[in-house]
Amino acid sequence: MNLDAIRECFDGSIPGVMATCAPDGTPNVAYLSQIEYLDGSHLALSFQFFNKTRQNILANPQARLLLIHPQTATMYRLSLHYLRTETEGPLFERMRAKLAGIASHVGMGGVFRLKGSDVYRVQAIEQVPGRPLPPAPPRCNLLAATRHAAQRLAAAADLESLLEAMLASLREDFDVRHAMVLLLDGGGRKLFTLASCGYEQSGVGSEIPLGEGVIGVAAREGTPIRIAHMTSEYAYGRAIREAVAQGGEADRLETEIPPPGLAESRSQLAVPIGAGRRLLGVLYVESPQDLRFGYDDEDALVTLAAQLGLAINLFREAAEGAAEPLPAQERRRRVAGPPVTVRHYAENDSVFFGDDYLIKGVAGAILWTLLRDHEAGRSSFANRELRLDPRIRLPDISDNLEARLILLQRRLLERGACVRIEKTGRGRFRLCVERPLQLVDVPAG
């Protein structure tokens, strides 16, 4: 037997019991806040206090660990050998986030603070004799769900259909009702929400800084982070908004799109999306139920996130590579109705339709460029030319222009603007304007 067979014992619903021994033979027993599975023969235990257990393990690196399966009550006794302590990096951040959830759940947020992640090699696993309960039936067959989801992703023809396939698979195959896909911006300092499901407001275009909350930490460290209980420390949406308002910067909220999210998220799982060694974004799911996501859910979503990352990269290269030639510029359709004033603020490239904030940053610069060209008589555009347009000032060649266009398309539709973006071919699209526009460029400063 190895640790893969008993991973459910590490989710924290039933604390483990650890026994150590001092050099003079005096035993000590303590409860553990957190146990983290690493692989089939290694695990990590939370180091929180400079207590007797810590003193014993540094003097005598042998320990025994008693675990109880949360569904069957089967007990296991593990023999451990201490290897090292990690105080930074992906393992430490993953355990620190989970510990914050456990602490919030039991009202010990001010007490449970991770000092380090103690890594152990498991030398033996022994099942304690007893009469276990029958295991609970699984919610769904995760292997079958992963296979079906992978087939959906493989059938996607472009980035937009890929995102829809991912969210549909989470809902229908995994019974996950609340999810979002965020991509890393070209500057590598924040993530922007590109697609979501299950929320009253989509939050498309909202931004989360790297290192902020479950999503930002998962991106910064490049590791999945799974929390089984509600935690205020790793909340992201409402907490960010309240912090800005309390800091006397309420005017900034006019150009901040609120992130989507549950008011009380009790289970969270954030999985990095990558292509090779390059971070592209984060796949995030959450639930109002405690202990909703286990190790098997994490494994399944890590697998899908890897496929998602490769597909995102391929679609980006296809859309921004050799596009079909642009057609001759057709005569623009005459529009009627009262004009709409569109203001562009050069300081942060924010764009307002009347008094309604739409978007800022790179997506704002793209929209303003399209509107200016439309005013000059154009309506058809190509991704490739936008990539090279000096007016947009894309931050990096790796910035996903097609993702920015999808974000812009969805924000325009969501806000009921009188402007639409319609895809017309590979790497090509049309700007459709339904009302007369008055463009006002507000210089910086």
C-alpha cells in the first residue's frame, strides 16, 4: 500500500495524530492541522509552533502518524522519516492557503499561521484492525468526465468555442456550477477574466493581481491550490473592492469591473493554465459546499488545464499568423438615432460610452483604435495588423490578442453598447456600429 490509496485521509476533515519521541525516550502526541500529499511515498506536515513535537523531530527524525478515512472511518498508522522544511515556494504557498481555510472554518484565523512545510518520507503504512463503514458512492466517474471533456476541447475550432467547451464540460460532466477562466496579461502582473459561468454578473474584464487570493497565488507559484473550507484571507472579489473603498479611493471604482464570485465560497480550486513552462492563466472553480473538491477533482482539472493551455497557444498562433486577406472595404451602413459620446482617457486607455464605463488597458486601446479607424471609413480588420499597430502598444509578443478581442466582444454585448465585433474569418473581424458616434479623446495629465 502507498499514499495514493489513502489520499482522502489528507483533506483535513479529521485531524491526524502524530507521535514523536525525545532523545531520552519521552513520548509526545499532538494533533496536526494539515497533511499534504506529495507523491506515493512522501507527504508534508504543517509546522506552526515551536513546540515539543518540533523539538523532538529535529532531535530524532522518526515519527508515527495516525490517520482516519473521513467516509469509512478506516484507521491507518504510518511510519515517517523527517527530510527537510520548506519555508517558501509552491508547496509552502499551497499549504498556507489550505491552512487559512481550515483556520477560518474553526475560528482560529489569528492562531493558525504556517511557519514551514515539513517533508517526510513514508517508510511503512499499516491498516489498523477494525470494522470500517462502506464507502460513499462517487458523485461522478471522474475518469469518464475527463475523457468527455477532453473530446469537447479537442473539437473546438477557435478560442471562443474552446472556452465555451471548457465551461460546458465543467457544468455537465463534473457538475461544477461556478467557474471562470482567467488569462495572464502581457505584462505578467495581473490576470483578467475572459469567461465564467454560474454568476449573476460574468465579471468579464475584471482583473486580479498576481499573488492575490487563491487565483493569484496559484498563478504566481505555478501550482494548484485547493481549499476545502471558507477563508477570508484568500477571498479576492469583494475583499479587493472593499479595501479600495475604505482607502478613500472610491473614484477608482468607476473603472474597476467587479470580479465574479460566490458571496460565501466554501470550497475553491485554482489550477494554473500553461503551455510548456509558460504561464497563460488560471482555471478556477468554487462551491458553496465544504469539501466539494478532492484530490481526484484536482488531478482531473490539472489534466484539462494542460490541454486547455496547449489549445489556447495554438489558436493564438493561428489567429495572429497568416490570416486570410482582407476584403475590399465595403460601404458602411448608414446609422440613425441620437449620437452616443464615446470618451477615451489616454492616461489608462479607459473607454466610456456616455457615462457607462466599458473597458480599459490594452482592450481599451484596441477599441479606441478600431473606433478611430471606423470613423475614417473602415469596418473590416485583421488580428495581424492590430498586433503590429503602434497605437495599441501591446505589452509583449506573448500577449494573447485574440483573447483581448473576445473580452472586448463580450463586454460590448454585456453592456448593451451600440457597437459589436463580429468574426468574419480566420484572424479577421468586422466592427458593427448601430448609432452615430462622437469620439472624444481626453489627453493624459
